Amino acid sequence: MNEDELVEYFRAQMRQDPDVASAVAAIRTLLEFLKRDKGETIQGLRENLTQAIDRLTGVDSSVAVSSGGELFLRFISLTSLEHDDLSRCKKVMVERGELFLKKISLSRNKVAKLCHTFIKDGAKILTHSSSRVVLRVLEKAAAEKKRFTVYVTESQPDSAGKKMAEALKNLNVPVTVVLDAAVGYVMEKVDLVIVGAEGVVESGGVINKIGTYQMAVCSKAHNKPFYVVAESFKFVRLYPLNQQDVPDRFKYKADTLKTAENLNEEHPMIDYTPPSLITLLFTDLGVLTPSAVSDELIKLYL
Amino acid sequence: MPGADKETDLSERTEAFLAELKRGGSGTGPLRGSGETARETAALLRRITAQARWTSAGDLMEIIRKEGRRMTAAQPSETTVGNMVRRVLKIIREEYARSGGSSEETDQQESLHKLLTSGGLNEENFRQHFPPLKANVIEAINELLIELEGTTDNIAMQALEHIHSNEVIMTIGRSRTVEAFLKDAARKRKFHVIVAECAPFCQGHEMATSLSKAGIETTVITDAAIFAVMSRVNKVIIGTQTVLANGGLRAVNGTHTLALAAKHHSTPLIVCAPMFKLSPQFPNEEDTFHKFVSPQEVLPFTEGEILSKVNVHCPVFDYVPPELITLFISNIGGNAPSYIYRLMSELYHPEDHEL
């Protein structure tokens, strides 16, 4: 499977199922790559995979794709430790890979099941930009016959908030789109804030669409709970201490990285929210406090 | 027939326990400490394990879960009952795994690592029959009971590390754990205790009497004076009814005020709570979180005229968020509130969080 086929497969996955998380599409693509790989050694397989992951991040530079890729590499390492023979190893890998994909396709439902009990009747919820996980949580809460209203930020520069508002209108949930600048204004009215995440870092903080950090600071000032919903495959091995520490390759879109002359003049697409501002994280591994996240990552990577 | 006798005896005891739980909550019967409730629950569960009819671990777990649901429904605010049920369920799982031959403690928690390496959708259904399982489970429950009996002493043993001479300690209401804690420190140190009376039940008065009998200099203050006096206080030591999964507390009403005053003056807030009070609930369930009792204590029925014109509430509990707490002292040592998630994963299995 050469590079172009790889990219085409990835794009096709994203097109076919717009609801799928980009990390899941990346892992599916890599599994397909694994099936078609003609390498003779495990070392060669790893090298090819690393190249493939680089290529994919060149197409979609989001944190989620990178974390999905790293998780897949880790998966290969763990499996290859158990079996020496390459062909049997590959068979086991493919089997486990399919099983893994099946499990993580259920993860959004698990998160929704955990989170919807925190939404009380009559609650006013504030959310940021468009997140499929948050949408699933709100769907579940609406299905449990809870009445709530939602404020969504517009989330420039791509106006993703409007997409979220459309989806919520289809669920008959009263929704209002607010300006990004109006977060401070609206914060006193809301009861809780729920946002998704593109990546959850080792400290328990999150990386999400630009504007999330602002929302978190405002909610802390007003003493409102700030909840993050994320699937476990978004856990990534980064430890940023401030906004500057987030690597450039995540901050900007892939095309911007390639064509821009001076990155300082470009607008970053994501920001980092430190764990001190987050109340709870809802993941398919359970409800976690930010300090519990690093425990999970250590269990996986060490 | 002996078999039928045992069963009716068992169901009688269970019914008696449930009735006591229901009565104990209305505030009329003698108030039992949560330690007693925990011990009685564990003893009852041991009896159920010994006398009920079951063949595999799965059956036993079902029976215990069913009884657990009935017990928690009888008195939702008494969380120690549910906690003990969950502990016993975890014991059964562990003993089953050990009988099944799997070495040590296989990590039963969900984790990323498990997601990646598991070979199949392993649905443990606990159907295998192991003859020694019954004896093992009963022995483990006995160990649990021994642990429960020693909790107050274990906590009191740590008192000398935290209380120093000539300190002013503040507490609220009456907690048997804190009482033992302070009395143990008083054997070797001289310090002063200020007790907030905690209206309307004014349990603080009993606490003060008991402490002064042990030779500790005690002062009783009203709840309204907490903030005023806080600047003179070195440490605040309190007990609690429940420790929640996020590290917060469900404690007697007035505790949140105390915690806020302590935060304002940067006074450390220490919570003495044994491990059986740790509950996997989060503070979001509004229906079962609070308990209200008769407003007679707040506004007696003799105040005829006003009663028709005002609403009177008498809540029993308060929520204290984890940011206001400095340290938890339990029978296994001192821990920060951010570590509670770890202690919980050691005590309970995630599938048992919902009984």
C-alpha cells in the first residue's frame, strides 16, 4: 500500500462516515496498511508504519490522529513482544486490531451513559464549537426526557458552532448560538460547561479548539463545573506546561504548516486547558479526576 | 426442616435490619454510628453467604446485589450499607479469581492497556463451581470485620503526628472518630479545642462534654461565630458521613461554611474518615443526596401563627468540594483528596458502582 493509496483510504473513511472520530479512521487505515504490508520483519513493519503515520499527520494534523497513530504503534509493540514468528504475529495483530476497533466504536455510548446523569432537569449548558461526543451526551440526556437549554459558541474561524446548533435543533433542544467573545457574558446564566477534547494530555489537561481555555478560565471565575468528555484513545503522551509548549504541528492545519512563511502570523486552531480548571473528565474508562489520567497513561506506556 | 428454618431465620434477620435502617433515618430512633451500621451489614452479608442457597459465585453475587439494592433503598442516605455490599462483591470476585488459578490480582479495571492487549471479549460470568469458595469468602469477610473493628483505633494512632502542643483545633458537631483522635493526642499533648455547636441538633454540646471529661480544654461556639474565631485556629479537624468519589464530602450541615472560613484563612482542613465511608457516588444525584428531617428543631410547632406563612427546611447534610480539603486521614494513612480515585479502585470494582 503506497502513500497515495493510504491517504485516499483515510479520506474515504472520513467521507463515508462523517460521524467517526478521526483517530478511529486513522487506526482503521493503519490496520488496512498492516494487512497489505509485504514486509519480512517486525522491524521493517514498524518502520513502514511510522512512515505511514507521518504521512497521515501530514494530511490531518490534529492531535487525535497523532494519538491514534501512537496508540497503534504501541499496540504493535505489545503484540510483537508475545509472538516471534511474523506471520502468526500479523494474524494476531489483525484479529486484535478488529476487536479493538469494535470496542472503541462503543466508547462514545459508554461516555454518554456516564455523563448524562450529571445533566439535571432544567439545566443550562454551555458548550464550545462542534463535538460529536458532546452531541451524543446531549442526545442521551434528551432521550431520558430531561429538559435543558444549550448555548453554543460560534467558534471562529470555521463557524463550527453553527453545525452543532443545527444538530441540536434537530433534537428539539432549545439552542442559542453566542459569539466567542460573549462567553464571559453568558457564563452567569449557565449551570455547567461541557466540552469535547481533541487530545487529553498526561497532566490531565486537554487540547481542544481555540477558545476552550478562555471558557475554562471564565467558568472557574464563576465557580461553574467544567466537564470534558473524551474517549480513551485520545490520551496522548504530551506534558505541556503552558500554551507555548504545545507543538506547532498540532496548532495549525496541515496545509498551513506546509505553505505558511511565518507561523507567528498564523492563527492557532487549538489551545491547551490546564487540569486545575477541569472538574471531571468523562471517558469510556470511567469518570476520572484530572489526576487519574496520568495513572491510565502510565499503565499503558510503561 | 432445618433448611427451611435457616432460610426463614435469614429472611427474618434481613427484614429486621431493613426495618432498623428505615427507622434510624427518621431521626426518632437512637442514632447509630456508621461504624456500627457497617459492622452489622458485613455480619449480615456473612450470614447470607453462609446460609443462602447458591452454587456458583455468580449466584451469590446476584443474591448479594439484590439484598444490597433493598438495603440501600430502605435508607439512601446511609451509604455505608452500599459500600459494604460493594466490598463483599469485590471480595467474591477476588476469591473466585484466586480459586480459578489466575495468579495475583489480574487487573480487573478497564484500562487502555487492557483494551489493546485483550484477546477476546472476555465476559467473566462466574459460573464455575469451586467447593472451597464459600469458606474462602467467609474468611475474607471475617478479615473485613476485623478491619472494621480496628478503624477508629488506627485513625487515633496517627493523632500525635498531626496535633502539636499549644495548638487550637476547631471541629464541628460530634464525630466519634474525631473524638477518639483528639483524646488519643491529649494523652501526650496539651492543646485547646473549639467546638461549633452545629445547630439545630446541637451535637457539639455532647462532643464538648465528652472532650472536657478527658481533660481537654474545650470551648463551644455558635455556628455564626465560626468565621470570627477562625483567625485564631491552627487546624480544623472534622469527621464526615460520606467521602464521595471526586474527593468531596457529604458531611453534617454547617461543614461547608466551616471549610470556606478555613480556606479564607488558609487553615488546613483535615478530615478523619475510615475507608468504609468512601462511596463511589458523585455529588450529582439531587434526589438522594440530601435528607430533610422534621423542621420541628428549627421552628417548633408551638410557634403557631408563623407556621402558615413561612417555609421551613431542615437539611441534614452539606456538600464540601474537594478543593477545600487538605488531607484525609483514614485507617490506611493520610491521603490527598486528588488520590481518592486510586483508593476507590482498590476497594471496589467498577461494575459494582451501580448495584
